[in-house]
Amino acid sequence: MDDLATLVVSLSDGYGIRLMLRDPTVTLDKALTSIWRHVSAALSLPESVPSY
């Protein structure tokens, strides 16, 4: 589980920086989908990003 936490923090930091710098190739939806893909696979959760 520690490896997953490290991965999530790393992905969040990386996408967060790119979003703050307004990288035109990265959107919030794209970042969330990418991060969730790794989390859902590791925890055997549905592949679709939960909606709030």
C-alpha cells in the first residue's frame, strides 16, 4: 500500500505542476483519469472515475 501512496502522490504532484503551468496538453479530466486508472487497478475498483 505504501507503494501505491507514493505513486499517487508522485502522479498528483506531476500533473499538478503541469496544470499550474497551464500545459496545454494536460487537462484536469486527463489527470484525474490517469491517476484513477492506477488507483482502480491496484485496488480492484471500477475503472470509471467516481463523480461527486
